[in-house]
Amino acid sequence: MEREEPNLLLKLSTIIFLQVRQRSGFDISGYIDFEKSLRDCHFKKADRTNWKAVFEGKTLLRPKPTDLSYYDWHKGHVYHNNTDNFHAVNGGESLVFMHKADHKLIPVTDKPSMYSQNVDRFMIKSELYGFMTLYDHVVR
């Protein structure tokens, strides 16, 4: 993956948004701090994402309650978590993350905002996931 090395070198900070339908028919969605998730995988932390298996197509990527943000659409549970890279910030109408290294605000919405220049947003169509959104922030 082209973002893996820049994230691990802390030059780029990517947030992955994913919405997944569960077997029950209800969705879960979440924002994943890619660098933190890669690091947790490398150090074999509990409840980690196995990125090697994800990249090889052996397992599906799923948001977890321990990610930056998680929403269980059936139960109505919402979780916002700070990571080593981001603070979850109340952005009024939408969710905003603040990058801890350069204190830039990262809006995770498609609506124009005064902070939109802090992030590049990419929508990717996937046969496995439907649409995924990647938010790339160049760390200054």
C-alpha cells in the first residue's frame, strides 16, 4: 500500500473511514488511525488489525470500538477515542480530528470547511467494502 511507509515515517497521517454490513444485517462504521493500527499490528497488541491478512485478502477490515471513532448502527453506540496521532474534537455539525503533531484540524466530511486545506480526501470503490474514504494529512 502506497500510504504504509509515509504513515510509519510520520510524514503522512491517514484516517480510513469504513462502513461494513454485519451478518445481522446492521452496519458498523468507523474512522481508523492507519498509522496507529499498523503499529499495533507490528507490536502484536491485543485487538489489533492483522494488516498482512487484510492486504492479502484473507480477512476483512472492520472498524472497532477502540478506533478513532466507531458507530454501531443497531445498538446506537458511538465511541470517540484519542490516539497517539489524533484528538477527537467536537466540530459542531460534524466530526473533526486534531493532529497532535502539528495541531491542524482534520474535518472528515465532504462539505467545504475552513480546514479543508488540511486534508486530501479520496473515495475508493471496493468490491469488498463498497466505498471507503481515505483522509490524508501531510504532517507539517
